[in-house]
Amino acid sequence: MDSAKNQAYIDAYYQTNQTHVKWSFWTSLTALIIGLLILTIGIGLSLIGSNTAVSTTIAATGVLTQFISAGFFFIYSKNL
């Protein structure tokens, strides 16, 4: 293989890697925002005196989503 062909392969690999890292970041950020919204809704429902089981379940779902988002960000940081 000549060096021009090797450079083309390296450039293609780099572009693919950059695309994956960008998608990983935006997926992590989206999961973080969704988890925060769910958590806020659950806390809000518990403060206005809504059904305790529903508000607790929604808040727990928000916390779980935050942990998933943290895992996504951990994977993102390892890809950098």
C-alpha cells in the first residue's frame, strides 16, 4: 500500500470516530435533560400532594435515568 492510500484510511477512520464521539455526547446530554425533567416532575407531584406511589415512582425513574446518563458520559469520556 502506498502512503496516500494509508492516509485516506486513517482520515476515514478519524472522521468515523469523530462522528461517534459527537453522537455519544449528544445522546448523553439528551438523557441527562430527560432524566432531570422526569425527576423534577416527580418532585413537583410529591410537593403538590399527588398520589404518593405515582410521584415516588416518577422520581425514582428520574434518578435511574440520571444514572444511565452518567454511564453514557463515562463512555463518552473514555472515547475521547
